[in-house]
Amino acid sequence: MSMNIYIYATREISFKNKKGETQTETQATVFDSFQTPTEVTYEIVKSNDPAQVYIDWMLRECGVDEEWPVYADDDFMMEREPIGVEIINVGKEHVEKFKQWMIWMEESGYEIKYEVL
């Protein structure tokens, strides 16, 4: 079984309950990371810069431009010939999503964490 990377962010929040008492708890959110091989997972969590290790792996494994056929809006079943092609790079798109998520988390007071799952 592969040990995968689990990327999440936490922050402490305070709030008033129904009685008006101030309470605190940890709030967490998870990034939808790709499944990583065990050796890569451990490399990420042991690194001084886990985000960069994850990004480098992602671009190395999935950072390839691919041509995907584009079909007419009324060709729901894709039965006719494509009307064009679209260039998709799953790795680059995922890395951009990850970078934006990290910015949003840091601006919102979260601490990003990396664990083996």
C-alpha cells in the first residue's frame, strides 16, 4: 500500500457560543493533492521546503501538454468529428491551483502542514 501525502492547513479561531461565552477551536481545510508514491511522500514531509518538492514532483510526473479534442456544444455524445483541439497540462494546472490555495491559506492565517497518510 502506498503512503500518500496529505496537505492541509489549520488555524485557531475564537467565537461566542449561544451563552455568549468565548470558545476556541482548530479550523482545518484540506488541499486535494494527487496520490504520491511512498518514496516521494517521505521526501516531501522530510524536506525544508515541502511545497517545492511536491510542485517539482507534480511537474515532472504530470507536466506534459496534451491535446484533447473539442466537440460542438450540441454534440453531447461526441459522435461527430471534433471541431478543434485544446491543449491541457494537468500538472501545470494543478500546481497553479496549489499555489493559489497556499496564498489564500497564508493570507487567511492558516499554517500549512504536510503529513503521511
